[in-house]
Amino acid sequence: MADEPNPHALWEHNFIQQMKLLREARKMTQTDLARELKAFGLPFHQPTVQRIENGERPVRLNEAHLIARVLGVDVQSMAANSTPNAEREIRYAVDQLRITSSTQANALREDHFREWLEDVEVLVLVLGLRVPADAESLEDLDPVAAWGMVWAMKALYAFEQLLSLWQGLDRIGGRFDYVDTEGPTPWPVPEITDTLFHWRELFQDDAIAKAIYDTSREVYSTYPVGREQETEG
């Protein structure tokens, strides 16, 4: 009588295949994967990952869950039996999309968003020194403050668009533990957003609402103070 296939061996075989495919798709080296797993308390090194991928070392269940978590998928999809080519291609395409979305969300937040937001913060701080505490409309601002307010409102609009993009990418690429949460906000100083939202309630008239969508050249053309600043620069 032929030996029955070992379900555990099949599960492990599928898992190891997916482990290597997903790691390479994410452009992670074996050392990278070992480093991330070590952060979760697993005594992993590059040779450990290599031995698992070569089938020379078994995968424990707790390790499998953490490996899947680091790779941005779940254990079930990594351990599933062979599926028709079309289904496997769809699964792979989704996994690849989630990986690149996570990478782009992190880059947007860490490499691009933060530096830009620091410049927005400076504008809000210096503009706040020029805005009278009792101002209730744009007419209460002097020409320089009104000109600066246009740029502050353009920055707020851009921030909302960037935040929406970041959250969209993060929801696609977010790991399974966090798919039902909003995730952290990339804005470092919440008081700055509070100030911008307050200013929008007070000062956004039809002219500023239009200026939000104007090009920089159009804003400089509309506001005489802006033309002076551009000439001086």
C-alpha cells in the first residue's frame, strides 16, 4: 500500500516556496528577513533563513506566523495547496501590490512627507505672529498676512490630498494586524493642523478658494505683495 502523503510536509513545502517568492518580491535579502524576525524575539540569522528555504530545517508554527506577518500576508495563503495558475497569479499579484504599496507609503511618510511638513510648520508659526488675535475675516489681515494665508490654505489642501494618498496606500499595504485601523498620522505636530483648520473657517473666502487651485504664477500675479516678494527674490 502506497504511503499516504504527509499533510504537514505538504503544508511546509508550500509555505517555504511562498516564503522565498515573497521575500524576493519584496527585495529582501535573507539577512533582511532574519533581522526583522529577530526584532520579534526569534533567534534568527541569515543561515537560519537559508536552511529553511533549502528545506534543511523545519518551520515551527509560531515562526510561520511571524514570517507571514513580516512578509505582509497570512499563514493560510502561504501554506495553501497548489491552486490553478490563474488563482495563483492573482494571489501573487495582490501580494506584490500590497508589498509595493507598503513600501511607497513608508517612503512617502518618512522620506518626503516629514520634511515638507516641517516647512509648512514654519509658515504657520511665522504667519501666526502676523494674524491679529481678534481677526474674523480676510479683511482683518494686512496685505502680507493675507498673501501668506493664501499659501497656508494651499498647503492645507495639499496636505489633505497627501494624507488621503498615504492612507490609501497604507490600507492596501498594511499588515494583517492593522488592516481595520486608521494607522498613525504622518503629521508630527497636531496643533499645526488645528491652526490651519481654524484659519480656514475664518479666512477662506471666494478668492482664497480659487487661489487653492491656481498655479504659483497666478497667485503671484493676483497679489501685489507676492509680486514684490518675487522681484526681491
